[in-house]
Amino acid sequence: MGTLSPGKELKQRVFTIITLAALLTALWGVQKELHAYKTVEIESLIYLPSGKYLRPLALGYDQVAADILWMKAVSYFGGHYLTDKQYPWLYHILTLIIDLDPRFDFPYYFGGVVLSLEASQVDQANQILERGMEAYPQRWEFPFYVGFNYFYHKQDASKAIPYLERASSLPKSPPYLKVLVAHLSSKSGQKEAALNFYREAYQHTSDGMIRQKIKEKIDRVLSGEEKYGTGDTDTTSH
Amino acid sequence: MRVLWAIARNTFKEAVRNKILYSLIFFALVMMGLSLVLDQVTIGQRSKIIKDFGLASINIFGVLIAIVVGISLVYKEIDKRTIYPILAKPVRRSQFLIGKYFGIVLTLAVEVMVMSFFLFFLLGIYAAGSGPVFDVGLFEAIAFIFMELAVVAAAAILFSSFSTPFLSGMFTLAIYIIGHLTADLKRLGALSGNLLLERLTALMYYLLPDLENFNIKGEVVYGLPLESGKIFLGSLYALVYISLLLFLSSVIFQTRDFK
């Protein structure tokens, strides 16, 4: 529009810039106010039905739907980890994801470890891991974590041993697992075996929060404050 | 104002001529078929399922119409050179664009009204007795869907003011998808621990349309209370965002050279 006089053109430019700035500021202000109403948004996931029914509705985009839900799950976990540390819907969201996309392996690890260590939902963690064992029968990590959960949280070596035995027989499992199973099977070597077990788990975990939890557990077992892996005690200190 | 109304009315007539409203028949068939199937297979909560699917269908059909109509109208006027006689009259380019936008909004309003009427009709037939058919929340949810459609249509107008229909369609669809994920992206950015990513996702959150602001379907279907602040701010958000998009479209359209 080169027909405008220089003065008029300048005026128009100033008007454009001021209007844009005003609209952007208003947008930022309204969105900031609206953000306060966002807290319940993620909990709307509870309305989602079981993943088995969700799958046909995903119209062939099962993996994409699972990926979006995975982002929601991480965001849900992170939001509550930083605030109330309560995760009542985490298990539900994770089961939706693995129903939609059973080959998506990370949710099994995440659920198996985080649900037990952080959310104190050991049974649900093991259910997720059992699903992982079905989807990936050759992965030693899933039975290992089920065994770990029984041993660490439930203090039940008798239930942990079959899973650890299974883990030790699978490809790529670390050699120490066989020794560990042998020690756990004999009552006399249990304290030492428990400590070795926790130390190995500590060495093989990269997540800072989980490492800290295991470290605390080692300290408690060393100080005699906590029992370890006797089949008849079923007291959980978490 | 008279000019805007004349362009809007013509745009609406053109949409009708292009048989856009025929999409309502598909909506009716989908909803009717669904309700018939549900009648056979569900036990309880029939009204909830009809409401869920009804609102989702209004939303999806509306978005498709907003995109299809929004991206092609301005382009067609330029392509068929019908824009010249219009702009030769005392009509400013911004008036032309805003008039076109109001025409699309009018088309969407008629679509949404007819679809809503059909939804209430089905609720009356299939779900009578399992809850109130005319609840205020449902009207609010539909009004919010309409606001979302108006924002999507404004985005389509913005892209069509400088791009081809195909690209405009792609951009608008991308805006629609991202618009439902910005809040999650912001949350993930904040959790990443990377300051740059955190700032970037926060900027995207404030700059890109947050279409989740208009999603109250879950609350409405479950009869959860709706805060008046959210209703007010949501409406204000739509108004500000539409103004911003139309203003940008006008600025871009003003500088365009038609050949």
C-alpha cells in the first residue's frame, strides 16, 4: 500500500504495533488467570474407560493415543511429585497406556518402580510388571523388579525367589542374580544377601529419587532398624 | 457495519450454495446410528454416552467445517478475481476479511444450532427418564465448543490471508492439535529442568491458542460444578484471541498484492 503519505504510514505502523502489544498483553493476562483453573484438568483422565474399550475408538492410532496418554501420565506424576505426592490415578493411566500399546515398554518399568517406591502401591506395581512379563517374556528386568518389590516392600523372600529365579534364567541377566537367589534360599545368608541385593539395585539404577530410597533402605537394614526378606514377616515400613 | 453484514450474508449464502450444510445429514446419520446401536448394547448411563458422543460429534464436525470453509473462501475470491469488484467499492480490505469471518461464524452457528437441536431430540427419545434432557451445563458446553470453532475459523482466515488452501488447512489442523496440548507441553517443559525448554514451552503456552480452555465436556457430562470465573475468562480468552488473529490477518491482507 504505497499510496499513503509518510506521516499516515507512520501513524498506521504505530497503531499496528500498539494494537498488537495490547492484544498480546491481554491474551497473556487472561491465559495466566485461566491457568489457575487447570489443576483438575489432568484428573479428567479418570473418565477414560478401560483401554480395551478405548482401543477401537483410537481408530488405528493406538500408539499415538498411548503416547499422548504417556505424556499426560508423566505430567500427572510430575505435578503431584512436586506438590502433594499423592498419585491415586497413576495406575489407571498406566494401564490405559499398556492396554492401548502393549509393546510400549517404558510404562512397565516406570509403573513397576515408581508405583511401589513413590506411591506405595506395591500390588498395582506388580500387576503392571506381570503385564510387562507377558508382553516381553525374555526381559529379565520385569521378573527382577517383581522379586525386588516382594523382597523390598513386602519383606517376603519366599514370594520373591521364584521371580528372581526366573529373572536369572533369562538372557542378558546379570550373573550376580544366580548367587543372590542361592543366598536368599538359605535363611542363614539372608541379611548379607539382602544387602547385596539392595547394593546391586542401587548400582543399576540411574534415577536419583529411586537411588535415594534404596540408600535409605540399606542404612535401615544396616542399623537393624528394619527386617529383611523373612517369609513370615509381612510388615511394610512404607 | 452494513458492509460487514453484506459480506457476511453473502459468505453464508455461498456456504449454503456449496452444500456445506449437507454435512448435517452425516451428523444426523452418525448420531442416529449410534443411538440405535447404544439402545441395543448399553446398560444404564445411556444419556451420558449420547451426550459424550453428541458433544464430540458437534466439536469434530464443527472443526472440519471451520477449516474447510475458512481456508478456501478468501483464496477463491482472489482466484476467481471476484475480489476486484468488491474492493473497487468503498470497502476496506480489513472489512472484507472480517465480513468473511462473520460469514463463517454465521455458518458455524447455524450448524451448531441444528446439531444441538438434534442432540437434544435424541436425548429426549433415548434417554428420557435417566436425567434431565435440557440441562444448562449442556448449553454451556455447546457454547464453549462454538467459541473453540470461532477461534479455529479465525486461525484458518489468518493462514488463508497469505497461503494456499492446502497449506492453510495443514497449518490450521496443526494449530488445532497443538491447541489441545500446549498445557501439557508447558508442564513437561517445567519438569525437564532445562531452562531454555521451560521458557520456550511457556512462551508457546501463552502465544498459541489453548483450546483446552474451551473443553468443559467432561465436567458437564458428569454434572460437576462449573466455576463462573472459568466461564467468564474462557469467553474473554476467545474474544481476545479472535481479535488478535483477525487483526494479524488484516495487517497481512493489507500488504498483499493481488495479481
